[in-house]
Amino acid sequence: MIRKEIAAAKQLRQVMKDYYYELDDASNSINKKVAWCSSVGPAEILRSLDFKVFFPENHSAMLGSSRMATDLIPFANAIGYSPEICSYLTADIGAYLKNITPLTRAYPDIESVPKPDVLVFNTNQCREVQDWFGWYANEFNVPLVGISTPRTVGEVTNDHINFIAQQMEDLIESLGKISAITFDIKKLKEILSISRECSELWKKVLETAANEPSPITFFDGTIHMGPAVVLRGTQQAVDYYKVLLAELKERVKNHKAAVENERYRLYWEGMPIWGRLRHYSELFSSLNVCVVASTYCNSWIFTDFDEKEPFKSMAKAYIELFIVRSDEFKEKYLKKMIEFFKIDGIIFHDAKTCPHNTNSRYGMPQRLEKDIGIPNLIINGDLNDLRCLSDDQSRTSIEAFIEQLEES
């Protein structure tokens, strides 16, 4: 089954290439500063202080998609990191220990990841980012700063928002000393406005999948989300999503499907299996099934950003992240997504090393099936460690699940 590549992918490759070469230049310059940031960390604040921003989680996803991760994880295990913890963390540290990076494969002039001048985390994703970044802070002998976010949040209150906003404001002084740039609130507001525009465009891109047939798949989304993750707050990201959105609208207008003869529409809940994106994309396409949407790709939609209240709006946007929320909130959210995208069934990925982004372990699939009659399938795997996945078993399970949908 031949995958339909989105034409804008050519521009995406250039955008990402420019981003990584700019980071490499900054790493080798005495006049520029590099900040490592967790993927849902305060990137807008860092950009307002002229840091070039590198995202280790994105690098780990590259390790997974290039299928390098599984061989590198044991090197992190050997220095004390358990095989049970985040394989983003273990793959990335393993790669560093072996002085290997997928960036060199993609961009031969880049010899290593950029060296950080500071590491900045937000625990809204998980505690692992703090431990992960802390290891590098010791390795590079550079400062580690961050934001501690409450977990299992139901209703987001003003107390939550004020708690996070104050931590964000408290970062300014220490980050300003490292960057040697005087903080300018006007610049932060401008960047925040651009970041919101990026989010709004990315949201519209993903929402084109509500059309029947869908012009885009979840697997496309995992690739095209790149600028929303690593370049939010920049005009490059905004310009790219304008091009992508225009192409997808044209597909909708012409009834051009991402999956020919789309029969069923599925929702992917949980992390991608990075080393098997093509495998699963082609498998579902061969069954005339479109995985149209996911929680994961929606994680970089921050339409609450408001330049009138920069710190509070950033705090609100970053604490409303799906992974931070209570099961009750998550179930309400999924019900809305199922209705909006006209979903026939849900695939829950039980990621062995990512309990924080796995929602199939405490009865959620069964509750949703009971409440709204939505069928589900749980796939056991991992985001990066392919030893946790059986291709044959998952294929058999998926094929059986589609047969179940046919009989219902």
C-alpha cells in the first residue's frame, strides 16, 4: 500500500533542517545561548530572551523513528536508569553516552546535539523530565530550572493558574543572567501572539480530519506536528501551517482521501510507536481504515495564550494539558473527540515505559464502551523500546478488531 505523502512535507523538511542547523550554529558560537526545554515547557519565555531552544523529547522521538533507540537504551540502564522508566529518557542518555545522534544521519554536517547553557523543564508531562534534565545539568555543569505542576487536575482553578504563573515569572531573573539579555515584556507578548496563531492553525489542520473522508491521518500528524513542538513562537511555524492547511482544505474540497475507500474511522489514544509509524500507517491503509485523530497530536494546541495576560494565560494553557488532568476530565474530553471526529473505535496504546500517557490501565476503555458503546482495542508496546512490541500479535489483534467492527 503506497502512502499518500502530503506535498507540504517538502517544505517541512526544509523548515526542520533550518531549525537544526541554526541550533548547531548557536552551539558553536560564543555570542549565542542554547536552552534545552521540555516539549511543553516555557519555550515562549526562552525565545523572548533570545535563547535558541532545543527539545530533547523531539530528539528522542527521532531516535525512535530511526529505530536507533532500542539498541541505545541498555547503555542508560547500565548507569542506573531502570528499563521500566521512560524510554525517551533512556534512549536519549544512551545516545549521549555513545556519542550518537540521528541528527548526523539527517544532516551530515551536524556532529552532535547542541550543548546547553541552561536546562528548563515543566513537570506537567511527568517527573522524568526533571530527572532527565538533571542528569544533563550535572554532565554539562550548567543550571537546571523548572516548573512544578500539579497532577490529576480536574477543574483548573485560579489557584492553579496563579501557582504556575508565579513560577514562570520567577524564572525570568535567573534566565536573564544566563542569556545576558534584559527581559522585555513587549517581546514576550509578541512571541506569545505568534505562538497562539501557530496553535490555532495547527488545531485547524487537525480538525480537517473531521471531514469524511479524512484528508489526513494520525500518522501524518505525528510528522507534521514538528513545527508546533519545536518552533512555536516563530513565524516559520505559522507560515508552514498556512501552507499545510491550504493543501488539506483543497483535499477536502476535492474529496481526496488520505486512505482510499475509507471504511472505518479510528482514534489513537496514547503515545505513537515511533519505530513503527510506517508499518501501522500501511497496515491500517491496507484495511481501508483511517486513524483520523489522537490525543497526542492535540497536545500542542495552546489557544488560551493571551498577550494581554502573558504569564497567567501561559500557566492556564500549560496546566490544561490532557496528560495533567483527572480521569473524569479525560473521559469527557474523549467523548467529545469521538463525536467530533465521527469515530468508530479507539486504539489505546499501552506504552510499557510511559504510564503517564497510558490511559488503558484503570478501566477507562471499558467505562467508555459502557457509557457510549465505543469499541476499543489495547495494543501493548512502547514509544521507543521495540522489545516491548510484537508486530505479529498487534497485526492479528488489529485485523480481528476490524472484523469486530464489520460484524457490529
